[in-house]
Amino acid sequence: MALTAPGSTTVPLAVDTPTDHTFIALLRTRAAEAPDHVYCEYKDDAGAWVGVTIADFLAEVERVAKGLMVLGVEKGATVALQCNTRYEWVLIDFAIQAAGAITVPVYPTSSQHQVQGINDDSELSLMVVENEGHAEVARAIEGGPRVLVIDDADSPAIALLTSAGEHVSDAELAARAEGITKNDIATIVYTSGTTGRPKGVALPHRAFVEWTINGAADPDFGTLAHDGARLLLFLPLAHVLARHVETLALHCGAVLGLAPSPKTLAQDLKTFKPTWIMAVPRVLETFYNVVDSHAGGKIRQRLFRWAAEVSRDIDRTRQTGHRTLGLHVRAWVAKRLVLNKVQAALGGQLKYIVCGGAKLSEKISHFYGGLAIHVMEGYGSTELAGPMTCNPPSLVKVGTVGRPYPGGAVSIAEDGEILARGPNMFVGYYRNPEATAEVVRDGWFHTGDLGSLDEDGYLTITGRKKEILVTAGGKNVQPAALEDAIRPYPLVQEVVVVGDGKPFIGALLSLDETMLPAWLKTKGLPSMSVAEAAEHPFVKEHLQHIVDQANLLVSRAEAIREWRVLPRELSEKRDELSASLKVRRKQVEAHFSEVISSIYGGVR
């Protein structure tokens, strides 16, 4: 790694892949090298994990690809794929690539309006969906393509495609890959977006394949996905980070466990026994909060909280290299009574957690670190094919999002904006050169995020450039610091700081419907709805304490003076959250304008 200038860091490319090294070239290379190696595992109807070798996977990919050709999918055509994280998603994705076409992922939760926009922009030639509910939405769009349904009882998509392609020769299929290079578009990912209409991010093969190979070539990052590693994937494969994992596991020889829903995560961890997972902060916070709330009576909960603090102390002293005899004793007791049980609940073999999408509480990070689990925060975006930076296992700096992958460069502009470039960078917004020109200048992608680099080239995110609030008094306030401090609490689902153009800073808090019953029980309160809890004096008193603690991090002018509890959770269906669960600030402000008005009352 080299610090090329103040506020800039570049990591040299470790591996320059051949021009024709694409998705399908990677698969065929691996099938030749290790045909009997298990690439992925999925759960059968009985819940048992079933393995698929690379050779068997390639054979099925080719059969499905031939079927796509027969159904009229031409070279360079776009094929939409809407499905939860399961074997069929990975299979169809690679089959689309084998047919020389372009995969257009669609989130399972996408609305008809969103699907219509994707079809209008990308001119889909075919759409493969998971179930009849998705099919109803897809068939209702105007000018839509033919729709195949994976779980169709009469004509399931995989069987239909396999049968259709029986008479296509291997030579005909191979011809589809001819002339396709790593710089050609492999996928168009429509951003879930927190503002404005989603744009089609056109990502080339190199953004996944070359980027994956370089990440694996790094002696530090490469320790995660080595041959024999087990990765449990429950993130939606419509998300670029999950797609990165799809190629990473294939290239490195790791076994990819495909879990359709985070709702079964507790059981999946125990049965799959992963060595590492990828998760958003909310997953890690929820696991911690659930363990805390289900610890039992007050004594058992106190015991867990004591052990959790010991775990944090273990992690902090691991970084300093100095552990006292007293901590040795406390660690031994905490592990015997509590921490070993927590590790068992995580599968017993978990060593690494890669975390991104939002800021993770340092308290939560240190807790897992004390369990000998490296929590490696990273940073990226759809335009950067997922990961741009990540904390390496050998030196995790809690609170940062790490350093670039090999071949990547990060720079900080004069106004604090993070700029990035590398093999992972998109080729532009699909059919939208104007929007591309707004964010790509002189070869750098302008992320819209604000950050800083330390002396080791580690990046710290400080906020969003477009989310700076300016009060009526002219004070610039970055809401991220306050929101990140409040969000991890078990009672809180989300927090939105407001105050642009207003005399002071306020906040909207939504309660977590899932955590609320257990929290009320531990406080000796009766069961109540979110709306009732929002008005309960004890709940308000607790939330005021949380807000007061967050205010200690900022100046008085930046502190939250007034706040309100919303009568319900924020919802993806109402467009208040993106598909990746990021807050759409404008939508929230519009939907709760009356609540915001009540914060400021008659003040102008």
C-alpha cells in the first residue's frame, strides 16, 4: 500500500487477469482445476444441507443457458432475475452469463412501479421470478417480457429451460462467450437509492472477477475465503456485495451456504457452521439484543451484560497487547458461564464477520471481537461493485472501514468527499451519460460520502455530502454522528435527524416492533403496541436518556433539542427504506411532516 499524497491511498494491482476472463471463464477454469470441489450448499425440504460440486454446477449452468438461447435470449440481451438467496439464483445468474447475456437483478420486495421502471430502461428480453406473487407483478407491467417462475407447480423455470435446450450443441453455446471481454457489461444493477429515481449501474465482468481475484491474492484478505472456508450467505443476491461473494467463493474454494431468509439465521448458523459471514450492522445488533433480552431473569441478564463487558475488554486489550491477571481471571469465568454458549449459538466455528452498509457501534464490534471473531467493517457502493475498502484480519481498526483492495485507490477531495477508482468501478449509468458525468470526473467516482484517511490508509466515514443540515442560524450539522449513536439501542428501529432550515435540531425515532415485547417484559411493563409505547412515559424517559447520551458527542448547537416517537416502524413498502434498509430521508420527512411540525410548534 502506498500513500500517494495527503488524503490519498493506492494499493497496487496484485493480479492482472486476461482480457477474456469473465464470469463464465472463471467458472470453467475452476471446473477444470477442481471439478469435485463443493461450490455451494442449499437446504432441502427437510432442512438438510445439500452440496453441489463445481463440475455438476457447470453442467447445469450450461443446460439452463441453452434453454435461454432457445427462448430467444440473444447475446447482449438483458434478463431480469427476481428471487431470494437460493441455489436457483446463482444457477440462473451464471446461465445468463454463459448465454452471453446481461443479468438484471431485481429485489424480491420490488414494487410494480419499480419493475416497470427497470423494464422500460433496460428493455428486458426475459424475466425469471421466484414465485407466483412476483409473477403477478411482472405480468402486470406494460410492454413486459415473457415471465418464467422458479416455483411454478406445473412448469418450473429450471425444468422448462433444461428441456428447451436439449438440442442446442456445446459449440453453439461456446460461441456465445466468444468476443466477450472483462470490460463488457455483465450486469445492470438498479440502485435501491435513498433519493431520486433508481439508475441502472452497468458493471463489467472485471468489477467482480478481477476484483475478486485481487482481493483473494492479498495475503491478509485472502485468509477469509481459503479452500475449506464456509461462508453463510443470507444477504439478497440482488445486492452487489452478495454477488461479489458469489465469485469469491468460487475462485477461492470456499463453500457457499445459501440461506433464503435471515429469519432462519439462528438455526442456519448452528447447522451450516460457517467460518465467516457477511452482514449489515442491524443483524449483529439484533443478535446481541436478542441474547440480552432472552438471558432470563434480572440476575441472568446482569451476568450476560457483565460477560459482554469482559468480552469487550478482551478485544480492547488484544489490540494493545497488554492483559492483566485480573482480566485473565474474569475472561476465564465469562467464557465458562456465558461467552462459550454465545459462540456455540453462532455455529462454533465463526472467525470472521464482514460488515457494511452502515456504521457499526464500537460496543457491538468489541463484543464480537472478544469472542475471537474478527469484525471487519468495509465500505463500498453499487457503482463500485460492492466492497471498495475493508479492514484486514491482521489489523482491524474499530471505527474505520479499512483500506482498499489491491488495485484500488481512495482519495479525499478538498470538501471531504470520498473519491474512488479501480477495476471494480462501473462503466456508467445505463443509457444515462448525463448522470454518469455528474459523478465520474477525471477517472474518479465521486461517492457522495464524506470521510478521512489515517496514516495507514484506513478510511473513516463521517457522513453523507447531501445530508448535511443547515439550521436557520447557519450551523452545518452532519446527522450521521447522532443517528449512528442512537440506532444500535434495542428499542430503536431507526432514527432520522431533522432541522434543515429550522432554528434547532430535532429527531424522529421509530421503535423496533420485534424487540419491543421482550424489552417491555424486562422492564416490568405490560404488553403494548408501538403506538401505545410511543406515548408511554417510561418509554419516553428511556429514549430521552439515549438521546442525551448521543448529544454528548456533538456541540450544543448540533444537539437534538426536541424529538418525537413515530406511531409505527419505517417501512420498505412505503418507500421509507431502500431495499438495503437505508433510510430515504425525503420520503420519511414527507410522510411524517405533521410530526416534524409538532417538534417546532410555533417556532420559526
